[in-house]
Amino acid sequence: MSLYVIILIATFVCVTALVAAVSFILRGSSATTVEDRLAILTGTNQAGKNAKQALLKESVLTQTYQSKFDFVEFLVSRFNLRLLFEQADAPLSLQQFLVFSLGFGLLGGVASTVGKLNAGLVLVIACCCLPLPLFWMFFRRKRRFAKFAQQLPDAMELIARALRAGHSLASGFSLVAEEMTNPIGKEFGRVFEEQNLGIAIDEALDTMTRRIPNLDLRFFATAVILQRQTGGDLAEILDKIGNLVRERFKIYGQVQALTGEGRLSGVVLLALPPVLFFAVYRLNPEYEMSLFSDPMGQKMLIGAAVFQILGALVIRKIVDIKV
């Protein structure tokens, strides 16, 4: 192993350890602050009686946790990452998410450097690896939404049976939370807990529809709200909505089968140019360096990237049939 590779590996390890240490310090300080506040409020901290009175005057329920500028909170509020984490039901904190993003970017840069790629390609690969955790979050959210949509007809039928048996609507939500798996069990359980804490069930349902942007769920929430205002047989309405959702799933399955060839062709056509680029670069690097050094080659690269994106959008528009 050459000295150059050893220096690269050592640099990667040091930077990763530094990022992890900073994340641990930030997480540890926040946890310590919360523990100190709880100890003062519960009286276990005998030296903090005066601090307890001060905390009661400035309650954490009415004041922001940190008055100074917080970059993490800025990212959360600016890009609505908190809603993304709730929708994806991610097991990571925001600090861990940022650490993983930086780690993937450094790993891609170091791996491409060890592979003796061009400096421009090293930067491109590092930038492509940096948002991989974000793509994973979007994929997790999409999969969770799809599973929720599949479970929704069964949940409606379960609530309808509970209503016919004489239970209340809140008991039907509790039954869904106990009998069905995540994600629908967790979401309906959250609505049940919110209405137990005094939040109106209409508001709790509206909040759930913002977390889960599903059209069928919006129909369900609208039916529940209208029934509570005007009356009617909610069980029959839920049965009809459940049957409608099941029929639409059947049609959607047929559409997916008919458009499968087009989707597969799109994947092959979009993946072929990058694969051929790296294959030719591996066989003859000097042959493709003119694309980066020559002005005409740079324009060709930009044009190829633009046409790849346009082609992806066109193919997606063709095979994406709304049901």
C-alpha cells in the first residue's frame, strides 16, 4: 500500500471521527440540558430551588428551547424536514442524518480518489453520494405511503364493523391502532391519543391528512366530519369508500402491468449512458478527458445531462397514468 493511499485513509478516518464527535457533543449537551430541567422541576436537584422558580416563570411550554440561532433548527424550518421525518417514520435524528450525509460524501470522494479518477469526477461522485440518505428518506416515505394506502380499506371496514357493534368512532380508531400494523396502526393510534388529550377529532383527522397526503384518507376524513355535523349512517359510507378504494387498486394493478415494459425501457435507456461512460473511462481514460478539458466537450456533457433529465421526465409522464 502506497503512502498516498495511507494518507487518504487516515484523513477520511480523522474527518469522520471529528464529525461524529461534534454530533455526539451536540446531542449530549441537549440531553444534559433536558435532564437538568427535569431534575429541577421534579425537585431532585436540591441546589436548583431558585432555578425552579425561574423555570416556572419561563416555562419550556411557552418559550423556545434555544433563543440563539440554531443552524439545525433553521434547516428544519426552512426545508420542512420535520414533516419529512414524520412521514418517513425515520429512526434517525436530524444530527445523525447530517452525519450520515457527510459520511457518504466523504466515502464517495475517498473511494473515487483511491480509484485514481480525475479530480472533476471525484467531486461529482462525492456530490452524488452526499444526498444518498435524503434519497433513502424519500424512498422510505414513498413505501410507507403505499403501505398505508393498501391498509386503508381494511381499516375502514374495521371501523364500520365497530360502529355496527355499538362502539363509538374513537373506539374504532383505538381498535385499528391495536389490531393493525404500522403505519396505519400508528397513525390512527395517534389520532385516538390526540382526541383523548382534548383535541377535536376533526382537527386530529385534518392533521393526519397533512402527515399522510392520501386522497382516499381525505375522503374518509371528509365523510367523518360531515357525518358528525349532519348525521347519517357512517358505517355504510365507510363500506362504500372501502369498496371504491379496492376497485381502484385493481385498476391500478392492471395499469402497472400494461406499463411495465415502458418503465423497464426507461430504466435501461437512462442507465445506459452513465454505465458506458464509466466503462469507457476505465478502459481508456485519455479518450474521455477531452470532454472535461475541451470547451466543446464540456458543452456536450451539459447537453447530454439536460437531455437525460428531459428524457426521464418524458418517460415518466408517459408511464405515470393517474387512476
